[in-house]
Amino acid sequence: MAQYAIIVYAAFAALTAGDSGTLTANTFLILLGGVVLAAALAFGLGGRDGTSSRGPTAAATR
């Protein structure tokens, strides 16, 4: 999978030879956004499991 991603990236870089700096910056930002989204999902789903085992919250017992 990674091999195909590199080939596609190289093809797009070759097509935009004069403007490859923008392509590289955009690719980096998209990958960074994916990593941040994955981390947010991991912490969110992990935190939900941790709080559900602790019983009712203070707001629910009022």
C-alpha cells in the first residue's frame, strides 16, 4: 500500500514540477491532520470506556 502511495505522490510531483513545494506542504498537512484525528479518536474512545466503568457522574446523581 505504501509503495502505491509513493508512486502516486511521485506522479503528482512530476506533473506539478514547478510547484512541488506546495504539493509537499499540502501532503504534510493532510497527513498531520490524519494523525491528529486518529489521536483524538483514540483518546475520546479510550476515555469513554474508562469513565463508563466508574459509575454514575456527579451530574447524574442530582
